[in-house]
Amino acid sequence: MTPFCVSSSVPQGGVLSSLLFAVYVDDLIAKLRCLHWYVHIGSLFYGCIYYADDIALLSCICYGLQKLLDICSAWIGVGYK
């Protein structure tokens, strides 16, 4: 993995940190939901479960999980191998 420099951030424990993270992640979840490679039960979306700064991706097949990972990787701008 290639090292990268962090040029901007939100301070941990800052008053707006959780709100800004939620705004950022909301767009990512909307993008993941458009792929339709997620687990759903009834009308509920279970492709991405997150708490604080942890995200769990769920899919019924490996190909779908790879697609979800590709979107997340592109979203944060970091490649993975």
C-alpha cells in the first residue's frame, strides 16, 4: 500500500465530528444502495452497517461484496490490494 498524506481532518471529540461524519457516510450509503448487491430482509437495507467509524459490508455473493468494496475504496480515494 502506498503511503499518503492527510491534508485535512475533523478533530476527534470535536462537537461537529459525529455530524460531519454522518453527512459524509450518508452519501456513501446512498451510493452503495444503488448497486443492489446487498442483503435485504423485507424492505430493509442491510448492505452496510456502521457504528461510529466502523463499517461492515454485507452481500449474498462474493462478486457483490467486491463491488461494495470497490465503491468504498473509490469513495475514500485509497486503493487496496
